[in-house]
Amino acid sequence: MSRKSFYLNKRGDYWYARLVDPETGAILTAKNTGQTDRDMASAVAGNWVLNGNIPKGRIRKAKQLDEELAHAQLFHYLKTLELTTHDASRIIDILKSQFQNAETYV
């Protein structure tokens, strides 16, 4: 069975694309295509899937699709794994080593 690589939804005047993680099947956060025409929005989303670049936040800075998928997979696994206190502590230590102020987020 073939699965769609993205879904389009209209919000106001603009079409948003929600890409699908091919590994987990998870649907990623909607991204504004910047298009008011559905066909053009579909072309933009198809280009994101084909080239692996999708916009990041309001800045519209390109973010690699594989990076977006990796984050989605990480969050998916963290939600579904049965973690011990030791596992959680190791995850916190990793975050602290990457971010000086991680304590404010944890």
C-alpha cells in the first residue's frame, strides 16, 4: 500500500503542508507553503520532499528534511519507550551537555 508523502490543509488564504515521516508514518508539523493556490502548494510540498529542504519557523530558513525527520523520530521514540529513572537522567545529562541553560527547560 502506498502512503502519501504529505497532506495539504488550508488555513485562511494559505495552504499548509504536513509531511509524513516515511519510517514511522508520523505526520510532521504543518508548514506554510506560502501559496494560495492548491496546485502551487502541492508543487512546493513536493519540492520539499524531493529536495529535502523545508522552511524552519517564521524566518523561512531552510531546514533539511532528514533533520526534521530525525527530530520527529526522536520525539516519537521518547514518547513510546519505557524509560527508567536512569535512562531519563542520562537524557537530561546529554541535553545539559549541549545547552548551558538546560536546567531551566527540564
